[in-house]
Amino acid sequence: MGKSQVEHTQKAFGYAATDGSGILKPFHFARRENRDEDVTVKVLYCGICHSDLHHSRNEWGFADYPMVPGHEMIGVVASVGKGVKKFKVGERVGVGVMVGSCKSCNLCKQNSDNYCPEIVFTYNSIDFDGTKTYGGYSDIIVVDENFVLRIPEGLPSDAAAPLLCAGAATYSPMKYYGMNEPGKHLGVAGLGGLGHVAVKIAKAFGLYVTVISNNKNQKSEAFRLGADSFIDNTDQEQLKEAVGTMDYILSTISAVYSLTPLLDMLKVNGKLVTLGLPVKPLQLSIFDIVLGRKFIGGSNIGSTEDTQEMLDFCAKHNITADIELVKMQDVNKAMDRLAKADVKYRFVIDVANSLSQEI
């Protein structure tokens, strides 16, 4: 898919980064008019994901400016195409990390559209008509109904918005790697935007949960969130006591770190699944895997079906993200704070009440 000269006509307004500074500024652009299967969503809330920070500041090296970030949206249906069957005007819906796939490959047919070779991401991607995708730091978004999620009753729109990424990204690997068996011991490495949701979902699955962090001040937070135990991974005595105690570890760490201490904590046949995306490669001793018959895997967001399943699961178990609500005008301050890990645990932009074209 390459860029085309297609011109969209539905006016939209949001905040965009225009260079590697990542500074977000008011931005007028256009969305497509509804096609037969399209849904136009008025964005109410949009979470700020750590990947928004990486993308907007080009820390991963493939930013395409101008860029409107945001892939954790909850809003209401403003209009629908004539072929839409799943949603009606006025219904509350969500939009997550992806807005398109080929729908026909084996991966798409096997509930793995998040691995489709032709996946279209919600922003910083190229859609099937050759135009750029723009994300949820904006007033509206137009999405194929097959990639729109139903928001269950009982989930508050603001605190549920981060589930569209953080919830899907943690629920999906727990499900596919068998990390949801009640009574098993799961370690959650990193207690941030992903980690705090992982703790809540894991406890709902009935797991014994240990939070692993290099910040000993997070111990009380870990227990408040429902964890059963806490390990300060800068404490050598605690690390020694943890050797061979865990069935699984879910690592949400996005910084460069050593895999060895985590692998040491696993039992024989244990699984370490990584979700964080450090900007540099991690070092790995193959002995750590071979001598304990251990497994290292990864996981990329969640499929559309998994994301809907996760939302229903979270509604059933009263799971939401811990959030700090911010105005769109304060989004750059929020980004700077996020870079310093100064948030518990997700910023959410109050889009509908703070995004004004008068800015």
C-alpha cells in the first residue's frame, strides 16, 4: 500500500506531531466520508499510550509526520454507512490499535488479524485507499465496522479507554500462552500502564500474582492493585529467594534490561512473555533457556475478537485502568510526565470537553 492522491472531505480537528520533537499542536485535516461499512465515531476519551510517546518523538525510527496519535478511544456513533449492521447512531463504542486488515488470509480467519501482513494501524499507517491514518487525539474517526468494539454497560468511558490497548495487550498473551490457569504463579515485571492492568486481569483469572519492580516504593501500590507478593529486583536476597518459583512471567518493561534474573525466577517449563518494546536489543544467554527448558515469547496487542472478549471480561469483573484525566491543551505536559514515568497509571484525554477548534 502506498500513498495516494485521494482527498477526503469530512472535516476533522485534533493535535498532531510534525517533527521529532514530538510536540503536539492543533491540526486541521480530513477523514473519509462513510463507505457502506464505515462508522463515524465522535471521540469522547482517548488514552495516552507509551507507544504514542515513542511514535511522536520518532524513537522507533519510522514516524510519518504529521502524526495524530491515539489508539485507545471510546466515543459514540455519530453516523453509519448504509451497509452497517453492528452499530447504531448514539451507541457507545471503542476503537483500538488497528483499523484494518485483509480479512481473507489464514491469520484473519483464525482470530489473529493483529498479525495480518496487511494490518492497518490506527495511526502512522497507510490505509487501503493509500491515505494516512490519523488517531484518536481528534474529534472524530471513521472506521470499518469490523474493527469497532462494543463497550459493555458498566464500564466507565474514561477509565475503560486504556483497555483498548493495555487491556488487549495483556489479556491476549495470558489467554494464548495458557497463563490463565487458576492457582498458577504469575510474575508481572513492571508496574506501569500495562503492568497495573495485567495485575487486575490476572487476579480475575485466579492467579497468584507477584509484581517485580526495580522501584521498592511500588510495593504498597502492588498490594493495593491486588498483587499477592512483591519483589524488588535490585535486592539480591529477594532475587535469590525467587529462583524457580514462578510458572509464568509477563514483562511489560519498555527499557533495556537483563532477561537473566527473570528467567531465573521461572520453574522448569516456565514461560516468559515480553510485551515491552525497548529501543535497543536485549542480551540473552541461551544457557538460561536450555538448562531449564524455559520459553521466551512475545505478543502484539490483541485481535479484534480478543479485544471484544477482554472488554466483556473486564465489565464482568469490574476491571478498569487507574487514570489521570487531562485536557487536550495539556497533552504535551502529560507526554513529558509520561517520559518520566510520572503517572499512575494512564493518562486519558477528555477529548470531547477540551478539544476546541478555537485554540
